[in-house]
Amino acid sequence: MAGKDFPRDEFERRWNKARDLMGRAGLDAILVTERNNYRHFTGHQSVQFGNKMRPMLFLLPREGPPVLMIYGLEVLEAKEDTWVEDIRTYVDVPFPLDLVAGTLRDLNLARGRIGCELGSNQRLWLPFQDFEAIKAAAPQAQFVDASEVYVACRLAKSPLEVARIEEACRITELAWELVLRRAHPGLTIGQCERICLQALVDAGSDPATPGFVLLDVLGLGEDYVYKKGDFFFCDFGGSYRGYKADIARLAAFGPPTDQQKKDHAQIVHVENAVIAGMRPGVRASDLARIFNREVEAIGYPPLVGTKRIGHGCGLDIQEPPSLNVADDTVLEPGVVLTPEPRFVRDGHFIMVEEDVVITADGARRLSTGCEHLRVIEV
């Protein structure tokens, strides 16, 4: 995509937040390799992230300007995409391991503490053997886990990011209307999955990565044929300029039964109760406890351990925090959550999901519509 992902001050805000967190963690720099961490800090998007042989790296010193280290044929695109001015390139495979060590030396970081994506909710986007070789090429530097820095940098979204997520929600809601018109009894789960994906594209989702679809959570198999009277569960989400939506809806093939109406009304009640509890200062675990209280009141078992009923959302469909009783992350304005309470009754999976942003005084829904039990004509 040509053009800068966001204005320069958006990225400078991100870099400065990371630098503040680095200072608290005793880090001299962070070395970013993972696709969406890299995009968060640079705005550069590259097909090379599908290629294990050509890593794309971003180095952000606590003091001084940031550096890109990228495959040479990407340099023109990178200059279009990013505000980073120091772009260093390599010719081709194999990845030149001394590029990182040399850059560390140039920036007086050869003896520094370098924060890497080594812990929970993170991953390296280059071969582990290459990472070990980079460490060997810079033997006096310390390469340490900086997971908490990465998570904290992306936890609360800026207004510009929230606007993209909200547009992804609008696209997904439009796609749901298309699905309701195109699905019918006699189609298999697999056929309906393809209908959902095409609907996301038709509704305006990013064509290269239109989103995800989950219809079968009970192991029916994609050859299962929907019939009149079935519940149609759809958990899916589109993408708008990289930012994701994640919503879930229920519909009935033909007029819903009284039991289906009751199931839907109960789970919407639970969803509304969880959203009503969202505000700054509340912990993620508090929302899980609201779910437990509400589902026990209607006769279903509570969450146990790390089982969750929602998560964060942004450049990744699933981001921290986790809405379970084990996650005590304190919510703050800008955090986007996808509460997805559910229960199983007699082999039927009952779940709805909306996307919600924490505001200064509460929460605001970015998606709407789960309160309607839709009917697919037969």
C-alpha cells in the first residue's frame, strides 16, 4: 500500500512510549522482528514476512533515531510506507548476520541490553538459529525478553487505530448481511465458510488478508450439511488497513424455536452485563467474574483456570488482555476488547461477540447487532 500508514506524530508517540518503557525496564534498545510489532512501529508492510529467508528488522534505541534493516528490493516501498529515515539493506539470502551486530556497534549499543520478543504473547519472526548467530556476532550485548514492553506498547489504541477497528467492524457487519442472503439449508459448513470469506471481500475487507471465519466449534466437520431448524453460528471478522474486527452472530435456518429464542436472549443478556462492567480501572479478571455470575444464574458452569470469554483486538485478531480470572490487566482508555460469552446446550454452541473500546468514563461499542436473532430463509 502506497503512502504512510499514519502521520509522523503517531509513530513518534509510539516510539516515545516504547522508550519510556525501555527506561523503566533497563533496556537500551528493542529489536523488533514479528510482523505486526514491526508494522506497529514502522508502518512498513511487506510480502517478505511470508518468507522465512528474508527477515525484516526494526531497531529502536532508547536514545537516538530508529533503524530499519531490510531486504534491498523493499527499500523503495519502505520509503513510501515509513517515517524511519535510517534504512539499511542486505542483498539477498542468506541473511547477513553481521548487519545487526554492525548496526549495534554504529549506535554504541554493542554492550547494550537489547529487548527481544522472547516471552508470553510474542514470537521471533526469523529463524531461531539466525537469532542465536546474531547473539554470537554481538557477544558483549545482552539479548533479553521484553514481552511486557511490546504488550504495553500495543495495549491501548490511539483514536486513529480505533477508527480503523471500527471500520473493520462496519465491513464485517455488512458482510454478515450478505451471508444471511447467500446461505441456505443444503449447504455444508465448508461451503458456508467460503461464502463468509467472499462476503468479507465483497464488503470491503483488505483483499490480501480479508479476515477469518469460524463456523464449526463442536467438531461437526466441514462436510456437515445445514438443515432447516439448525442454529447457524458464525464467528468472523474483516480487516481494514491491517486492523481487525472479531464478532460472532447467531441465526436460525427457518423460524427459530422457543428454545433457540431463549438461548439467544440469555447469551445476549450475559454479553450486555459484561460490557456494562467495562470502564477504566477494572481488571480483565473482573469481567470474567461478571460472566461467571451471570451464567451461573441461568444454570451453566462458570469459567475455571485460564479459560477465557474474550480478548483484545487490533493488528492481531487476538491480543492481550485475556478475559479470564487469571488475567489482572487493568483496563485503560483505548483498550479494545471482544467479549464473547458462550455456553453449550444439548450440542448447540451459543455465543455472541461484539467489539468494544474502553473510554474515559466507560465503554463504547464499535460493533452492534448481536441482540438480533436473524432468520435465514428456507
